[in-house]
Amino acid sequence: MAPVAIYVLKRKDSPFVAFHALQAAFLALAAIPLTLVAWVGLMALNIGAAVALGGRAPGVFLASWFGALLLPGLMVAGLAIVAGLRALRGESWSIPVLGRIAQGVLSAQDR
């Protein structure tokens, strides 16, 4: 993972780079459970639709697979784009929840 490599190589040189690299790494890790939750939720919707429609729900089935893969990816990509653009401008931006975790890791390492 590129963010982890950047963090390891640059953490002592730039707290700014270290913070944003950690956020990127945590965002990549957060994508895994987000995708699983979306997949489980949409599969439940698919099963419910198949039961309600008597097994005639191929569109719901395709939509659920597409949505389970697409929705978390779009969310992660959107956050990554915003964070990357802000970092390129030299602005520190904290991804909700993940920014606090990254800041906590950095402050724990300073002790």
C-alpha cells in the first residue's frame, strides 16, 4: 500500500505528510468493512425481493451486486479526491473519524 510506504518513509520529515498518509491508509482499510456491510445489506434486500416476487427479481439481483461494489468505492474515492486536493494545496483536512484516529496515532508516537 502506497500510503503506508509514504508514511514509513516520510513520517519523521513532515508531520503534514505523515498525517495525510495515515489518513489514506486508514481510508483504504475502512473500505473493506464498508464494502462488506454494503454487500450484506444489499444481499438481504436481494433475498427479500426474491421472496416477495417469487424468484422473479433478476434486476434486483444485478443491482445489489453492482451497488455492493460501487457505493463504497464511490464514497472512498470521493473522500480520497477531496483529501488529495486539499493536501496538494497545502491545507490540512481531516477525514471524519479517520482523521482523529490518525492524529491519535501521531500524538502517541510523539510521546
